[in-house]
Amino acid sequence: MKNYRIAAVPGDGIGPEVIAAGVEVLEAIASDNPDFELSFKHFPWGGDYYRKHGVMMPEDGVDTLRDYDAILFGSAGDPDIPDHITLWGLRLKICQTLDQYANVRPARLLPGIKGPLAGVTAEDLDWVIVRENSEGEYAGAGGRVHVGLPEEVGLDVSIFTRTGVERIQRFAFELARSRPRKKLTLVTKSNAQRHGMVFWDSVFDRIRSDYPDVETDKMLVDAMTTRMVLDPRSLDTVVATNLHADVLSDLAAALTGSLGIAPTGNLRPERDMPSMFEPIHGSAFDITGKGVANPIGTFWSSAMLLEHLGQTDAASRLMSAIERVTADGSVLPRDLGGSASTRQVTDAVLDALSKGNV
Ligand code: ATP
């Protein structure tokens, strides 16, 4: 029997609430599966840790994570600490140090969930957005000089390397190839950003002949927002830079019903270092501690975690349980139009799992 070691990093805001629910569901799946066990270790990093130690996580924190098979992450953010400190001190530090360069964000309408787009069904909206996760606009290059003076300058420099661009595009081609429609859309802004974005286009044009079975097209990021709303069916797999895909995937989450259901995996495809799975929502301070956070984004991310570990049956069992709960519609959280608490949604998914008929 395989034993997977999972690092749980709940973080702040609603992170601890949804990660507790995710761990509970993962433990339930593992407990009646003869093929594998999961052992969890919790790392209390985030805002409180920062108040005590002046850093979001210990200096050797990422090295500690290297020993784990996967990481389940909640949220980074604290009302009293600037966002760039919480984000760079925890989530981005983990992603960048472990070179989790492929951020995969599925977006589809789950059964029973009505999105805001009239007449759009589950068949019309089934996408995977692949976000470059290691460089680009969030590479961290830049600085501020002449601070406080009238001539102060702030610079954020986008970094695009051939290694970084080619590996994420090839990853997206492989993913597109594995999906029934075999379709990949490249999103850039190469009309206005004439260096890095034209570079993205040129890499795409060069490597696409290696994937003759994948149908391709290109969109500018502004036009892409319109297409996602007006013609969702025309899209399948999408690849874009760190910033562009960050924005587009929040739109995708809203179009599939709520930010609360959207999952993501920060993947290290080579598997020599652990990958990290998390709901895409943030800390949601407006609902923190109220017990009403939607845990479905964390459950779906947990299914991605199981799939990444190679436990595909367990992953599809969990997805089916989630879908039975959304299809049934009697236990939905507030952001999906219901009134159920985090506890009730978790119990409904546990119940669907235990009935064994999913
Ligand atoms: P960040 O900057 O950390 O990504 P954000 O400011 O974009 O975060 P969130 O903190 O994710 O946004 O919250 C945006 C809105 O969505 C809030 O009103 C929040 O309550 C709601 N929301 C986010 N996640 C959930 C969830 N899991 N369940 C219910 N509502 C949620």
C-alpha cells in the first residue's frame, strides 16, 4: 500500500476552514481505499506566524516541503499585512522555489449549477486554462528608486525566457492533446507588447508543427474576455502568461457559478519536487470565521491532487461525489444560491462518498 505524505498549509482568512474540510474529505477517501494511505502534516504559516517571527514562513520552510508528495494550500492574505508581503512570503515563494511552472485551472459548469450566461450549458463551457507560473509579469524583477521623491520610479519587469515559454506551451499542447476536442488557444497581447508577447507568438508558431493533431488559434487578451462571454463553446484549452491567465481564470470562475468552486494545481510536471493544489479564491475576509465558505474549490483541488498522485479512481470518485451534491441542489453554499454552511456541504459530499454509489 502506498503512503503519501501531504503538507497542509491552510494560510489565512477562510483558508483554514476550507482546508480542514478538504483534509476531512481526503481522509475519508483514503480510509476506504486499499491502495493508498494519506498522512497529513499541518504547517501554521501565514499572518500569525508573521506577527510572531517577521516572516510568513521559516527560512527553511520550502526545503521542509520538498519531502512531501504534494501540498494542499488554502490562502495567503491578512488584513493587517500588505498583500505583496503575504503573497511573496508564502504562496509565490513556494511556487517559485519548487519551480511549479504549470498552473492548471479547469473551469466548467458543474451539474445543477447555473452560471450567469443565459442558455450556456455544461457542454458549452468546459475549459482548462494553463497559466505560466514561474516568470512573466510575476517574475519579481524590478524595484523602486528615489523613494518618496517626486522623481520616484517603480518598475515591474516582465521576464520571458525561451525555456519558460517553451515548456509551458509544450505542457499546454500535451494537455490539449489529451482532451477530446484537442484544441488550444494562445492568449497574448502581441499587438501592444511588441517584445515578450511577440516572442510568445513566435515560440508557439515554431512548436505547433510538433502537435499536428491539436487545432490552434490565437487571441489578444482583451478580445479573449469577450469571446469567453459570448462564445464559450469555441474554447477548450487556453495558454497564457502569468498575469493574463490570472485575470482570465477569475472571469472563468465567475462564469462557472462562483469563485468558490474553482480549483487549481501548481504543477511541477517533472515530479522531482512536490506540486501544490489550492482553491483559486483568496482569503475572503468578509466571510472569514462565519462557517459559510464554499469548500467545493478545495474539494475539486483535492481531486486534482489525487489525480496527480496517480490515484485516478479516487479522484473521479471525489469528483462524482461533488457533482452529485451540486446536481441534487438541496445542499448548496451561499455563493451558489443556497444557504448551506461549510459543514453541511462537507457532510453532503462525505455522505455522497459513503453511499458508495458515486
Ligand atoms: P485575493 O486577492 O487573495 O486573490 P480577492 O480579493 O480576489 O482575493 P477573495 O478573497 O477570493 O478575493 O474574495 C472575493 C469575493 O468572493 C468575496 O466577496 C468572497 O467572500 C467571495 N468568495 C471567495 N471565496 C469564496 C468561497 N470559498 N466561498 C464563498 N465566497 C467566496
